[in-house]
Amino acid sequence: MTRGARGPSAADPVLPPVTVGGTTRDAVDFFYETSAEAVDFLSQYFGPYPFSSTGAIADNATYQGTPLGFSLETQTKPVYSAVRSTRTIAHELAHMWFGDSVTPATWDHIWLNEGFATFAEYLWQEHDGTRTAHASFLLDYARPATSSFWQIIVADPQRDTMFASAVYRRGGMTLQALREKIGDERFFTILKTWTAKYRHGNATTADFIALSEKISGQDLDAFFQTWIYTAGKPTSW
Ligand SMILES: [Zn+2]
């Protein structure tokens, strides 16, 4: 395992110290250490970190006195508008693999970024003891079938739904459901092969389905049809 991609981190000196799990650190140390931990952790599941450095730029961003809220997966150095949760830092760093290295061929395939980074949150929250990945899946899945959340077609978002929460959360659910359907060994082989095969290139949803079928040895047409190409809450897959 390649460990320890490191790089500079910078934080606005006015940012307050951060307390996580009873430990208080300066903001710059919090971002530096959390980024390093997240990259090491996610590398186990996604394959080698695709760049030579990592880090963070943390601002105290305001507009006319009101704090701005954003986190942006800028390549090797995500930008944060303020102190963010470790979960958000893990999300942005997952984009180094899914988004900044493997890039969707067109915006239609944006779930290949956001669904995968959401799945990284599932892994991270299992790592930090919040809940298992399966429990995170159930929490997202608990939205009632009548919710408009389930009406977004994940792999065919429209201009105004491209960054809808369903693209993130149903996308993440899709990956956990696939993982549980085909097993960890095959599932994580798919992710590592994906990041290697399309490293620093472009890919589509069809590419991901084809790779998943090849590695799992299963016909997954119905599975993906249900999860990412059909509106409505999946009930069997
Ligand atoms: Zn994201």
C-alpha cells in the first residue's frame, strides 16, 4: 500500500481551533492531519492515490459579513470556506480518484463523482465509528417512497437537478447495494480497476456498468436500470 501522500495545507489564521474526539488542534493541523488520514484510508479501497501531494486550503470566507458555505474538490488541494467535518474532508478527497483523476465524459455522468464521494462518506463514517456503511445505506433508503427525492433519475440528471441530493445519496446507495449484491472482494476490485483503467481520463456510466459486469461475472442490467435509470424507490434489486 502506498501511504503518506502529503502536501502543504493552509488555513486562515482567524479560524478557531477544532475539537474532534476530545482532541483540540489548530485548524491548520486539523486539516493537514485529517487529509492525510483520509487519503491513507481511502487508498485501501480505491487504489493508489492518483496524485503526488494532497492537502487543504481553508478560508474564512464571508460575503457582506455572512459566512459562505462551500467545499470544493480542487485537484490535490480542496478549498473549504470554513472549518468542515472530517466526513466532508473525506468526501472532497474521494474526488481526487472520482472526478479529478477519473472524470465524467459529460455532465450526464456526474453521479460517477458525487455518488462515489457519498459512498466514501459511508466508508469514512464506519471508520470513525459513527455507523456501518450498511446503516448509512438504510438511513438514506429510509426516505419515504412518496418523497420527490426518488423521482430524480441518477444517471440522467437535468440541468436543474445535476447536483440534486439524489445524485449524491441515491448514487452512494447504488454502490453500497452493488457491494452487498456481489460481495466486497469483487466490488472493491471493480473500484480499484476503475481508478487504474481510467486514471487521468474520461469515463461514462456505461463504462462502469460494463466493468462491473465483467468483474462480477453477473448480468447487472436490471440492477442498474432499477437504481440509476428509473424514477421511484427501488424495492428489489
Ligand atoms: Zn462532491
